[in-house]
Amino acid sequence: MLKSILNLKDTQALSKEAQRSINGGTINGAKCPIYSPQECQKCGGYPLPNGCCLGTRETHMCLTGVFE
């Protein structure tokens, strides 16, 4: 079955734009604003290698400076 998948006929390579939409709209796959690990930890979040900061609503309010 793997051979039949690899030998598909009439296939096309994805354009960069199509590939980005599959990867989440960005080249590195990040879907969040990028913060330094220090900024993230200062606000009580957990920094990820791609620059995203996992945290609560309060964490993100601290990072953005927007308090509702």
C-alpha cells in the first residue's frame, strides 16, 4: 500500500502559501505572539521553544499590558 501512495499520479506540489495554511499560517508553526522566556516567566507563564508562552488569562494580560 505504501508503494501505491508514493506513486500517485497527477499529483502537484503544494505552494508555499498552501503549506503555510496547513502549518497554521506561519513558517515555524507558531500561532501566538512571541515573547522572550524571561518575559513569559516574569508574568507567571511557561515559555515554549517556539516563543509561545503558555499561561492563564492573567499571564497574557500581564504580557500585553491590557487589563479588562
